[in-house]
Amino acid sequence: MAAAAAAAGVAPVSARFLVSKEQFHAYLRARGQPGGQEGAGGEQEEDGAEEKKEEEEEEKVGGCWGEPPAKRVKSEALGEDGEGREDGAEEKEVVEQKRARGQNKSRPCMKPNHYEQIRLCPSVTQGCAEKCYFGSRCRFLHDIREYMATKPADLGHSCVLFETFGKCIYGVTCRFAQAHLGDGYQNTVNVDLAKQWEGKALVRNNLPKDLQHQLRKRKFSFRKAEEYLRALSKPRGDGGKGGKATGCSVEKEEMSNCTTPREGLGDSPECPVLPEQGEDPKADTLQSSGPTSGEEASSIQTVGPVTDEDVIKLRSCEKKKLEIQGKLYLAPLTTCGNLPFRRVCKRFGADVTCGEMAVCTNLLQGQSSEWALLKRHHTEDIFGVQGGGCALMTRSNKFEQIVRGMNSVLDIPLTVKIRTGVQEKLNVAHKIIPKIREWGAAMVTLHGRSREQRYTRGADWDYIAECAKIASPMPLFGNGDILSYEDANRAMQMGVSGIMIARGALIKPWLFTEIKEQRHWDISSSERFDILKDFSNYGLEHWGSDTQGVEKTRKFLLEWLSFLCRYIPVGLLEHLPQKINERPPYYLGRDYLETLMASQNVDDWIKISELLLGPVPANFTFLPKHKANSYR
């Protein structure tokens, strides 16, 4: 009876590894101290320590360093034998469930001035102190010796930027500066290694300063978008009021003249996939972000054509084709789907990657922070960017205008990523998918849940299979609850063209390797730690090796660790595979590091980050962005 109850919602960890919550934390505390000894079933605590710990945990409920509410409530709701408690405990769980949904929007945020009181002027770091960007208004420090007297201690003896590229652009501000500082705090350079990287663009989709200036001053020409908007405002031929684009009929005529199969066509408002190109995106690519109303753009006078595209409009069948059927697609992941994480997934076999959701209005205003979400590493050969709007599924006219509008301004294929619907028990995807195909989308990705449902139940793959038939011949990718190669195989048997992986990649990024090699990888704790080390190095490359870059890397590492702790090593499971919505019980791993990685306590995540990035700043706090409600 107890085993049946545990199997319903708890991962099947072998009984010899299972321990109580108290034994689990006692083990980590004892082993984390110098001279700590490992006990067979967890160490006995000193008198009164357990009571004090419980009081501290009660004070930390909703705080920024305790365990996620879903983990805590669920474990307390189960008795020692795994069965549920009385009705009163169930009522408590229902109350706590609301707190475990969504995001921690009021979480504390560490600003750079919280961990670095005195900062060196960027002009000094880059060796041009005489040309300070801020002039007399500069509030940064210009004296290197004064800065070095207050700079925090270095975090290590080797700098990943210096070892990789032969030069660290952060100079004396680098937290690993002892690896490349000479006499007089001069920044040394490995000339031979630096030459190997000259002229190579490691990160693409950067925002040029002149383009940023045009966007901010509203001087960028959105000619194609303006033409489409004017077409929308024109009255229809039947004398009715404007509402649908007159350009739609033109689009249909163009399609009728094409002999290329329809699945090679189209665009969509959410995930355009950009095949690899040797250069950065041109100005026309910006039009995928959406139109703006600029009088300057519409009043520009032109003298003759500039390119062939101004004279001859591309037919839909002549656009670049999207050919990713059967490939493994890493889903766009808010916060955690950053460039260093995507590099990790790419190394383990992800074929297609997608950036985090970017807000079009912020892109059109030239905001650097938003444009940073569009950056891609040069190893990401098939890369997409995403906009948002789940509610468009209930506004088909607006949805159509957006898809057709993007189709008219882009020369690259776009895809639409949708859910089953907005409301939990009202599926509408099967109704909207044929329309999306008609509007010219290259592909649809269907997440087998509604927006209201979130992760409270499993993805509906039977419904995904039904929609895949309806979508044909347009490709449809399925998304939801894939954590093993068996899950991936079952998904492909549903008739989808491919699969998109989201939480599964966060929990174990080597999932792509498992799927391609059709095996379970009993990855060791040291191998997993090496993955975290790679992520940290990628983060220092991307965000910087100064204090601000180190802490930004730490922040995103901690966000990722809030998912990684849900992984249960293959060698500890009673039977395979682990299901994505099964709650990990408390267990002792095969070594200390494996047990530490299983902890859902924020203090232990911070401890892991300190093994990689050194001690946290004073008064450091962290609360993960996403609340844990996936075990409900």
C-alpha cells in the first residue's frame, strides 16, 4: 500500500538510498564541516539542534534561502510510510499550493553597488583614461592603485578569457587578474593566441551603436511594415470597412503560382528560425519584431531601386525553407535559456536552439538589455528568436494580421508556438492550426497544456497527435514532459515531425545525447560538476570576469540549479525511467557531491556556486524566479 502511494507521485528511488529529511540535511551539514564523518543512515544531531532547525525553517517560509514550498509541503504531507496524513494536512497543502504557482515577482535583487562599492571607470580598464566617456560628470574611480587597494580578493589563479583568447579585456577589474597582470598592473597579452581570434565573430546578432541610435530616435525605416499597415487600413473591395488586410488576396495569388510544396513556406509571430549565416542580421531582419508608426519612414523619398527586392517582391515559395524535421529543438526558456546554457545543450546534441522571449516594443526602442536576448553563439547554427502572445489564440483576426504581416516583410521562415488553448478545459488548437497553415506558417510547435493549466498535469500527447494530423502537410513539433529517450520515442510515434524539449533540458541537459544514442546515461557527480564548470566559464566569457560578470554568472547558475536538483541519478532508481512530474524523495547519493546536488535548499545551491565562483558577497540573498509547482 505504501509502495503504491509512493509510486503515484514520488520517483522510484531504491530503498537503500532513502533517508528522512532530517537525516539528509544532517549528512550535508556534517560532511560540509572540516573533519565531518559520514554515518550509515545520517548523523545524530546535538540536543536541541533539530528543534532550532525546525524553528528556522518556519521563519524562512516564503524567504529567499529555504526549500521551495512545493517540495516542503509535499514532503510534510506524507507520513513515514509514504501515505498521506489526515484531512487537516490536506487542507494545509491546498492553501500552500497557491503560493507555489508562477513566479517570485517580489524577490530581492542584488545590484552591482551592493557588492562593489567602488568601481573603476571603463575608460581606465580599456586603456583610454584620457578619453573618459562621462567627462567631468564621471563618478567612477580613475586611480588604479586606489582601486586595487579596495578591490576584493581574486577568485582563482587562472582566467578563462586569458587562457582561451590570449587577452582579458577586463584588465585589473578581472576577479582572476593575477593570471594576466604584470608590473605596474599592466595587462599582459598572449600575442600568438590573440592573433588566432582576430576578426572572428564569436557572438552574433549584436546591436550596432548606429542602429541603436536610429531606433531610439525613431529614424529607422520600416518601409515594408508601413506598406502592410497602410494596406490594413484600406477599405475592402466589397465596400465594407477595413479590418482584414487587402494584401491577403495578393498573398493567396502568389501562393497559387508556386509549385513548391507548402511546408517550405511562411512565418509566424513567435519563433522565427534563422539558418546560420556568416554575417550579422541585416536591417530587414529587424522587421520581424513588428511595425512602428514613424512619420520619417513614410516620408522618405527614393530615387530608383536600391536592390532587386525593391523591384521584385519575393514570392512565398522562394523564401528560405525550414528543414528541421526530426531534429531536437531546445525550447525558448525564460531566464534559464541564456547563451551559456544553450552552449551546454548544443554540446550535448541539441540541433535547434531558441533565445528567451524578447519584447518587440523594447527591441524597437533599441534597449540593449532586450537585444542581449537575441545574441547567439557562433556554434548555434540553427537559431530562433521568440515574441509572445498566448491570448492571440482567442483573437483570430489579430493573429492572422500578425502572421500575414510578418510573412510580407520577412525573407526567412517563421514558426508559431502555441498551447492547447488559454482555458484549462477548452482546447482550441485544433481549430486554429488549419488557419495558421493557410496564413503561411512554416511550422507549428504545440505545447500539450493550456495556459491556465501550467504544469499541474501531464501534457496531452493524444491531443498533440490529433493536431499533427490536422496540421499536415505543415510540420508540427510536439512539446511536453520529455525526460528520457523512451519519452522521446513515444512522442515521435504520435506522428509529430519533431520534438521540442524544455524542462527536460533544464533537469538534465545531456538528455539530447541520451535520445540520440538511445540509452540511459548514469552520469557521475564529477561529470555533472564539470558541466557546471563549463557553464561558469561560458558565463564569464559572455557576461564578463569582473565582479559584475561573476555575480551575473552566479545568479543564472543558481537559477539553473533550482532545476538541476530534480534529477535523480540512474543508478539510484528502482526502475527506469524517471518521470518529469515525479517528486524526488530525500536520498543519499553515492558520494557527498551527488547528495549535495540533490538538495533543494538554496543554501546548498549557493555552496555549489562557491565551489565554482568563489565566496558570495556580503549580505548575499537569492530566491529563484520560478516557484516549484511541477509536482502537483
